[in-house]
Amino acid sequence: MMKTLHERRTSSPLGELHVVASDDAIVGVYLPGHKGAPEIVAHDGREHPVLREATRQLDAYFEGRRDSFVLPLDLRGSPFQREVWAALLTIPFGETRSYAELARALGRPQAARAVGAANAKNPISIIVPCHRVIAGDGALTGYAGGVAAKRWLLSHEQRRRSSFLSVP
């Protein structure tokens, strides 16, 4: 049975985000021009408690007051995709991992391309930090929200991380 979906749009430094939830969990965060974003038929979620909290936490993240999210997530994908997305949640704020490093961490050292494909299908951008995965040579390869958004997110996190690491 398909759960009812609720949506809310919220502004961010990257443009308007489209945040989607089921009755009890976040199912999607999409950036403007998000490649592969599904067409979503959803109810107005301005008063939805999970969407209100997600918006509050996203605002705090963009304002530099939050470096992680505490939200119920409903990761909808294949078992392998969900495994990759769960691994994304372990990448510390302000750090990056290569696709190959993520594949090795999953015990699948030959699966870097499959990890990349799963990463590209992550429906919960920013909160599930697929932007923290880069090419082995450090290049900022594809991002469903655009490479400029990926660059901004990484720079935002690295500036914030540097500021709290340098405090005596």
C-alpha cells in the first residue's frame, strides 16, 4: 500500500528545496533542477510535523548551526541502494570519501561504479549526504542537484568544520 505523501517547499542558498514526507518520515529532498527527481503528487505539508522539523533542521544546517540531522527517514530503493545510502550517513560532516572507499567500506571493493549509480539515485539530498562522495582523484563528479551545488555544500561544510576545529 502506497503511503500518503506531503510536500513543502523551503528556500535555501541553493534555491528552493522540495521536501517530501510520508505520514511519518522524510522520503525526498530535491534541489532545483534535480536530475531524476520523480513527479510527486502530494498534499500540502506546511503544517506536517516531520516537514516542519526537516525545514527547521535544514535552515540550521545552511545557517551553520547544525552539522547533522535527526529525522525519521524512509529510504525507498533496492536493498543495495539502501545499503549505500546508509553508508553515506556515516561520512562525517565536512569530510569526503571516494566511490572506491565507500565500496571497500561496504565490503564490495569491486563495486565502485555500482556505488556511484546508487549514490546518484539518493532521493534525500543533503540529509543523506551523497554530496560527500567524490572521485578517487578528488574531482567533483556528477551530482543530481548539479556540480555547483555539490561544490557549495562541500565548501560550506569544510568552512564550518575548519572554524570549529581551529577554536582553542
